[in-house]
Amino acid sequence: MSNGCTALMRSAGFGMLEVVKALVARGANVNALDANNCPAICYATARKQEEVALYLLEEVGAEWRIP
């Protein structure tokens, strides 16, 4: 995908919680960074996808970083 954006990042940004869960279950790296050093959690929070952001933080242990 362009700019290093992964399927997990796109799914998180669009609030597709079930897809995010499926990708994580299949081993998606929740802390992978795109070309701007943004992980999936940034995509979720930038687009106000609170449920996805909370899942990534609380249930998966994603690292929060501000690029």
C-alpha cells in the first residue's frame, strides 16, 4: 500500500473493528509504522474511531506514539 500503510492501519482508520480483530488474530503487527512514523492507533484516533483505538490500546497493547 502507498506510504507504507497496512491493511490494519486502513481498517483502524475506517473503524472496521471486526476486520482489525481478524488482522490482529492473524498476526498483524499493531506497532508497525507507515512512512510518517504513524502506527494503526494513530489512524484510529485521527478519524475518531474510539472503539478501535480502545481495542488496540487496552486489549492488544498497542504503543501510543505521536509522530
